[in-house]
Amino acid sequence: ALPGAGRRPPLPVGRSRPPLPVAGSAPSEEEEDEEEFRRREAFNDSYRVCNVGPKGMGAVANRKIAQGELLVREKPVVVFQDAALEVIFDLDGRLARSKDMFRNWEMSLRKSLEESCSAEELWRFWRLSDASARGEAKNTAVGIARTNALSFGEDSAGVFPRVSRFNHSCRPNVASSWQADDGEQVLRASTDIEAGTELCISYMSHVQICAPCFDRNKSILKTSGFECRCDVCALQGVARQHSDMRRQILARLNGLVQKAADLEELGGARVIDDAFKLLTEEFGGAPPAKALLCFSGFWLAVASGLPDEAERFGSLAARNAEIAEGPDSWRAQSLRELVATARQRCLQALEEQAGDGADADVESGDEQGQEEDKKAFAKMKSPFPNSAGFADEELSIFSDL
């Protein structure tokens, strides 16, 4: 598995976005694209693709969008797996060292796109940005793929032209998830969104995004080739200090949750509740992080033999998974089924603690089953490029759903 979560591929730094058009000048390529996007997306009343300033093109809400509302369902126009994944994203540096190799892969990728994509898909692909193109250099297919690809599953990455129009924010208002059964990347509103607001996802894992502003920008510059200019990173003075402090507290709470054996060792259910409130305060919606936080709370409550708390945290996990991925997503359905077993699991935990449980083989089987449940839930998509979600032993509550 490739390390990391929620990241774009490494790209050359120092790449600036196109300047804003000068009044009275001929229409820029971005202005022409904006008009064309408006024509092609006329059926979509929820958002438009337009120039959002220094960041270039982005998605903006046309109207008020409700929390959990579906924004995009999209299949990849091109998929990279196995050797292609390693070479295209130059994980071993071979493309950077060999012009001939780069040319061969560029021609191969162009041919694949022409053979498998419709005219509409090709139009969208070639209008995506290439962060490695400098000055007057033209975009390349490999450069566009490296700039825009998202990883999904355990060893795959793909280019999703519509999803790629959603820029990064350190306070994302849109949740992104890979739905393997449908073979689609799905975007849903993380919170209620007012008309005229830019719609953003996060290119970082929740571990990275809980770092202070300075460290976040170092990370995003290294992995994505740009300096973040979102509202959170634009904060100054006391406001920035408070934001950094809240994120550092969340990171510490995450560590406590992962180390605790049960709710008592953690310090009680209030620790989960405090983290939940802090996620709302700092991130707005954050349903993916809340779902996994409450999922952790569920298992800690089960270990403590507290059925009411287990049901409460399990229900909160299911509700936030529904917001992030939809009520019919496999994760939301699995969590709802898990909640139904809360009291039985708590009873088993209490019996084991009292020495009245089944024999050692059955107990071992029960524990293995619970661990398999946790691992199955933790197999989450990662936006790009280097992860299939958490490591089995690291069910971090702040990794991307």
C-alpha cells in the first residue's frame, strides 16, 4: 500500500495560478471555459464552474445547498493500477530522469484517452490544470493526471474531471468518498451551504489538516504544488492562534482515543463528546471525521459494557456516514447494522470481564470478529495518491472517509 491519505501527487513547487483578466482585454482561455462550462452544466442547478480568483477555476454554489445533498457522482475517465500507478506518478523518479520514457508514457496515455473517452470527457480532461507546466509550456496528459488524480480502493488512482473542479480548503464544506459498488467518486455537502459559496474538498488527511497553519502549508506545497489560501489559512493574529490551538487539541484527543482500551480509561464519554463539539466548531460539518470518531466511541463503550452509550455513538456514526456518503452507502448500512448489535456486544463484554463468557476459543473468535468489523469499516478511500485508508493497526479517527 502506498503511504499517506488525502494527498495529490508530489509536484514541482512555485507554480502560480493564471492571473485575473485585465479589464478591456480579449477573453482569456479561463473566461471562455467558464462560459462553456456554464453551457454544458446547464442541467446542474446546484453549482457552477467559474473563475474563483487566484485559485483559477472552481465550483461555486448556485443556490442554498442542504447538508448531505448529493453534488457529484462520477466514474473515472482513466484509471491507473499496478505498474502504471507507480510510473505515471513517478514514485521512483524514473520519468523525471528519462525524457524518452516520459514521451512514451505520454503517447500511451493520450492513445488510451482517445480510445476510451467520449468527446465530452476529452474536453473536460484537457481543460484540467497541469501544475508541472511552466511559462508557455503546454499541458501534458501525464501532468494533468499527476495534478488531478484521486486514489481509490487499495491500489488504484483515477482522473475525475468534474470532481477535480473542487478546490482544496482546510475547512472543507464537501465530503468526498469512493463507492466501490458503483465504481464512482461521490461528493456530498458536509454542511448547509449558502448560494455564492465556493465548494471545496480536502486534499489532505485529517491528521495533516489538524496541524497548525504553517505546517499545513508546508505539507500542501510539497504534495500539491501550491500554497493554500483558504479562509482558515488567511486568518491572522489571535484568530489564527485559536484555530491552530483547536486543531492541536483535536490531534491530542485523537491520540487519547486510539490508546484507550475503554471509556473509563479514556476519561468517560465526555471526551468523545468534547471532540465532536470541537470538530463542529473548527470544521463546520466534518461528517467523515465525526463518523469515525463516534465509531471509535462505539467500540470503547462496548468494551466498558455500556449499551446506552454504545447505541448513542453508533447512531451518531451512522448518521454522519449517511451525510458524508449517502444513506445507501455500504458504510452507512454497516453502521446501522452494528448499532443493532450494541446491547448484545456489551453483554458479551461484561460476561467476559466477569469470567462467565464462552470458552477461550469462542472468546478468541468473538474478538477476531470484532477486529474484522473494525478493519472492514476502516478500508476507506483516499483522495490521492498514496493510500487505501488506514493501516489495520492505526484506525485513526481523523483519516479520510
